[in-house]
Amino acid sequence: MKHLFRKIFKNFKYMDKQLLIVSLIMIAYGLLNIVTASSREAVDKEVPLYYFFFKQSIMLIIGLIIGLIIIKTDTGSKKFSTISMLGFIAIGICLVYVSLYGNSNRGAKNWISIAGITFQPSELAKPIIIVCLSLLFEKYYNYFKTKGINHYNKIALILFIGLTYAAIIFFQKDLGTMLIICIIFIVLFLASPILRIEKVKTSMTVLVAGTIGILILMVGTGGKVLSEAQLERFNFFNPCKNYETSGYQICNSFIAINDGGLTGLGIGKSKQKYSYIPEPHTDSVFAIIAEENGLIFCAFIFIGYMVILWRILEISSRATTIRGRYISLGVATYFFAHIFINLGGLFGIIPLTGVPLPFLSYGGSFLISSICSLCLVQRVSIETSLSNIDTKVM
């Protein structure tokens, strides 16, 4: 343990300080905000006021421990590669198990309980996919760049790694998570070293295969590919007109944001979290923050997100390894997709899909996944700095 902390402190000076400070502030605020956002839920479930705070704190500690291990592990080592591939297999097994025997939550069958601990494997799938794809792009970089040979056997492997999880999660009826995984894959695939003509042909093949698959599924299910609840979410243009059905959550979020105004009603004084917005400490947490703290305060949250995304993309552009470049790009895409889909649904821009907001929403699996992703980026920053030092010495 002493060796672990010694190595971490040694690498601390090579970490991106702006990313570290802003992300820690966002995580700390999100943790504290859970106390007020979850107060009504605590009463409903007859648990102590700090129940959700302590549960999230435990997940935070677990995430930090895993993150510290990631920070000290060389992403170019055989150990890192082996753990990543074993992690991909383990998460895949968990996803299949959840599809068969998992617990349902708001229509999605995506939770599993082991020894009293409940977690969501699909959240942990996102950083695993990013790492595995990045390692493969680095391994086959020169191979994909070489013209005149057939690359489709390796492209098939890329498709398997990138889309298998999404296919399984689709049948769990968790469209939000499936969409985010697809976005991550699409961005990394388009940025990959695969030749442009092969990207076009592969994209067309996947599109045709996906269309045929959906048509077959529609025939097999009598046209009911999506549930009634999922179809209702597409009616998002005027949510307050459908207040009693699909627009209930979005419309109450509008009311919360409007009531908050510029300066907010005050911490703990939200009205909409009391029986109006379902589970206000999870997917709709931003509406409660806006109601209690106001839009001026929310502007700083947006600035925090922009700084985090900017620093991650900056680390990606400076990376001296191919894997580092793609890991950072994948993590930036991951966070941006969550922010856009969560707030886009909350503001009525896109259908509400129920994905958490990075660092602010309650959810242990997502918090651990987010911390691990940030630590992966910090590890890339460390390796870039060390590589630049070695280059100068030479």
C-alpha cells in the first residue's frame, strides 16, 4: 500500500491540475447536493435523511480506490491489456445474466444485486469499451493504414467489441444507455485509422443489417419493438400539453427551473421534489439544483462541464500514444453524451431517456464509472508528460 501511494504522489505533478480540481469540485458538490435532492425519497422509503448520501459516499470511496490503481498502471503494459479484455468478458457475462435474471427499474431490466449490493453493469461497460477499442486501434494502427489489403476481419472484431454490449442492452429496454454506447462507438470508429472507404462500406453494412434486424423483430413482436412507455417519450415537443401522461416529469422540471429564477428559492426549499418530480436526486437532479440555487449558479455548472471537456480533449490532442488519444476522446464523448442527453431531455429538446447527469446524479455504478474514466485520462496525461521528459533527455 505504501508503494502504491508513493507511486501516485510521484505521478501527481504530471496530472492535469485543472481537470483534477474542477472534477473534484463537481463530485464534492454533487455528493453534498444529494442530501437535499433525496430528502423526499428518504421520507418515502422511511430511511434516515443522509441514507443516500452515505451510500453514494461508499461508492465514491470504491471509485477512488479503483481510480488510484488505474492512475499507477501503465496503459501500454500487458497487464493493463489483459485486465481490460478480462473486464470486457466479465461485463458481458453480467449483462447477459441481467437480461435473464436482473431487476427491473422504470421499465428497464438493468440492475443486479449480489450480497446485498446493487449495481448496473451497463454503466461499467462504457469505460471498458473505450479502453478495449483504443487498445485495438493502437495495435492495428499500421495495419489499418496499409492500403491494398483486406481489413474486414479486424473491422469485424472492432464491431463486435463496440456493438455487442449495445445489442444486449437494447433487449434490457435501456435505450438511453444503449444510445450512449452507440455514440461512443460511432465517434471512435469515425476517428479511427480505418480507411475512409472501409468506414463508408462498414457503416452501410451495419445500417442495412440493423434495419433488417429491426424489421424481423417487428414481425416477431407484432410491431411492438418499443414499449408504450418508451413510445410516449417521443412526444416531447409540448410536454405540459400531455401533463397526465408522457409530459409529467418534463413539465414539472420546467416549473422547477422557472420557479428558481436567477437566484433560486434557497437550499432545501424546492417544491417540485415533493411528489412532483419522480426520483429528483437521479435523472432530474438539475431541475432541483436550478430551483434551489437559480440559473446564475447553474451557469457555473455549465462552465465546470466545459472546462472538464476542454481539458480532456486537450489531453487527447497532446497524447504521445495512439491508445491515449483514443481513450481521452472516448471519455470526452462519454461525458458529453450524458450531459447532452440528460439536459436535452430535461429541456424538452430530445426525448427523455433517463440517463444520469455526470457527477451530480445519484447512482453508485455511474459514479464509479465516471471516476475510473477521469483516472484513465489522468493516466494518459501522466504518460504524455513522462514521454516528453524522456524525449528531452534523449
